[in-house]
Amino acid sequence: MTITRRAVFANAMALGAAGVARPAIAATQTRVERWGVFELALAGPSAGNPFRDTLFSAVLEGAGQTIEVPGFYDGDGLYRLRFSPPETGGWRWTTRSNAPALSGKSGRFTATAPTQGNHGPVQVSKDGFHFTYADGTPFRQIGTTCYSWALQSEEKCRQTLKTLSAAPFNKMRMLVFPNVASVATDPFVRKGEGPGNWDATRFDPAYFRRYEDRIIRLGELGIEADVILYQPYDPKRGYSDMKREDDEHYIRYVAARFGAYRNVWWSMANEFDLIESKTDADWDHLFTVLADADPHSRLRSIHNIHRYYDQRKPWITHASVQNGAAVLDPIRAELHRAFAEKPVIFDEVVYEGNIDKRWGNLTGEEMVERFWHGLIGGTYVGHSETYAQDRNPDHSWLGQGGTLQGTSAPRLAFLKRIMEEGPAPGIDAVQPWWNYRVAGKEGAYYLLYFGTESPAEWEIRFPSKSDDAIRDYEIDVIDTWNMTVEPQGRFRMARKDEYDIHSPVRPAIALPGRPYMAVRLRAA
């Protein structure tokens, strides 16, 4: 994985910022790979306020489907429309608009087979608790957060991408609106000086071009862009406190502009419950607007701080949770999944770092331990760092990106390898309500994690009421911190009692008596 990312990164950097590959306009674009981006660009009216006055969309017909896709105004009299074909074959497009120059245009293109590495967008797995790409390839989430990296200088952006090219992360949480010092600060056209003097009816296309460039570059590295639409950290500007009509136009604009990129996820807000200008009913409404505006049906979530949003609502595809204590053991992690009845990502479990705040001074060991407990609970966990020379989190990986300073990332790469060697699409907690701290797939795979405990041996015993689990298993001892796997050989299991399976001939294996060990059993 790392070698592939480095090669892609080197190629992207050779192109330079202005030369990053973009979809061609319709006049020359007759073939697009499945799950790629077909882009239509047409000249239209620039008088008045094109963002609000001009309606523009296209009806796409192909593969037995009819899909209406919204377009958007990109400034200087140029209108764009982006579509990601969900199936191969011929597609016909016909434009609709209240502007004659944009209405009734038509054409065709062919969606070809996806190229190597294109697995399609990530979606919820059929079992309802994990993730797969559209072609069925499992997606094992190892995410990170860099709030305003997309809004930094080109040099800082290159540094962040270079770091990511050698890191294990396959999802990046990133704000649309700035929360720390950034090169780009104004998503809307300014009317004058002062932090609140901007026009909510007019977007600054250059701002959004910069942001979508970052989405594209993440996609080139195989990284999902978890786009956070609102945040409570800059009340003076008021971008997250707009009127409902302005919120609706903003959501439709970003959905039209970013939604065709297959690596996009939507996060409605970061710490939504700190945004005092919006009620739960407002968030419900905005989710319905987003779902209606996004014909590609990208994944949708919302992130909390003090209280949870109702994750069972139909527009939520997966739970994005802030709770550091929930992944101090796998049982609490699994309970979140049981209540959400959906995949759970603990996107914020506090951070590895060196600041004085209690939410930013985990050790690398503590960060990695949370990932492992989350895995055993059948859930997923997110990372970030708050190391900074001045101990200011705004200047850390969390705030601006750059380089990683901590010790957790290599261990998370090791964890990702363990996940990829496991069952698809993921593993589930095994009888957690009886306090078993075991995950796997019954009769095929079991994983135990001891955390900070330091046992000298493990009695080979795990829960199963099914006789299908009585078979031979290959057992490995895994050192999750030192990143080693030591095979212990093959063990024959038998029934111990009504509830458990054990190994009567070789009843235990030795462990090194240090923390952060795991044991893996795989059916021989």
C-alpha cells in the first residue's frame, strides 16, 4: 500500500498544482471509467446573481437508469455539471435550465470498465455494520483528522500529502469552513472589511476550487475525503449560523460541486451540539436537503461533543462519534453499535500529542490501544495528533496538517495489515453481553486483545455454542506495539462446556508478560 501511494504521489507532484488531472469538458470527453467523473462545462449568463438566479441540471440516461444531476456556477459565465456513472455502457445527457443558453443541450459518452485501483465509492456493507467499496472490496477504516489542511498554502499541502503517502490512513476528516489560520478564509464573496461582512448568496469559486483540488489529490492516494460542512469554532464569521435559505443553497452547491468524486463522504457538522443557532429539527431538515441534492448518495454522518444525535434516523448511513472513554474497552464500543444499528466510527477519541489540554496528550500507546479496543468491539476508530513546538493545537497535524510527530502511525499500519488479513468485510464482537472480549467470525476466526494487562499465559478458551467451531486452529501471538506475529502452531479444539470451546491437549500458550498483546486464531 505504501509503495503504491508513493508512486501515485510522485506522479501527482510532478504535475504541479495547476496540472493535477481534471476531467475534460464534454466536447472532448466521450469515455469515462465507471465511478470516474464525467464533467460538462457550458457558457451561460453572468448577469445578476447566477448562483441564485440560474437553475441548471442534466438528465442522465444509461444502464436502465434515469438520474437528474444538479450543476453549479463556477464563475466568469461558466457552468459545470459532474456525474459519476454507476454502471458501464452508453450514457446520454440532456440539460435543463431556465437560461436558454444552458437548456436543451445533449450528448453521449461511454462508461468503461474501472481501471486498476478504482473500486468505486465506499458504502455500508450488506451486513449493516462494516464498509465495502462498490465492487465488494472491504474498506478497513483507519482515519485521521486535519481540520483545515485543505485551506493551507500549496507548500503545506504538498507536505501533508507527502506524509499521507507513507501513512496508513485511508480517510481524512476536513472542514469546509476554516477554524485555524489559513491561506483561504473566505468561501463567500466579501462585501467589505470586518469578519461578518460577506454575502451568503455568492460563493467564491476560487475557494471551492482549492478545496476540490484537495479532494482530488486525496483520491489519487486512495484516501476518502470526509467533508465536514459546518463547525462551531469561528462564530465571528458566522458561516455556520446562516439563515435556512442560505444553508440550503450552500448544501446544494457543495453537493453539486464535490459529490461526483467517489472518495467523498459527508459529515454534516463537527460537534454539532455546540452550534447554538441550529436545533435538531434544523439538522434533520438539512440532512433531507443534502440527501435530495446528492444523486450519488454518498455516506452521511454528524459528529457530536456532549450529546448524541439520533443515529437511527434514515438519512444517517453510519455513526460518527466523539467519545474517548467508549474505546477504553471493547464492550462499551460494541454497545454504541448495538444502539446505532449501523457502522460506528469513533472519529474522535482524543489525540496523541503534547499539549496541556486533556483532549490532546495521549501517548502513542494509548492511541493504538483505543484502535484495538474499537476493533474488538466491531467498530472503527479515528486518529489525529496535537504535537506542536509551541504546544498550540492550531499549529499541529490536527489543525493544519504537515508532518506526523507521534509514534502511533506505524502501529496503526500494522493494525491495518491485521485487519486486512481477517474476514471480510470485518469482524464482530462475539457474545460481548456476556463480557467476552473476543471478536471474529464464528468457526473461522477469533481475535483477543489484552490491552494494558500483562498475562504470562492464555488459557485457550473462547465462546461458541456451535459445534462448527470444533476444529483445528492456527494460533498466533501478536505484539501490537512491537509489531510482531509469532506463530504457535496448530491446536485441536473440543467442547469444554455448553458455552465454550477449549484445547484439551495443549490447554494454554505462553505470553511475554507485557502489555498490548493479542492472540489470533484462524481455522486451519
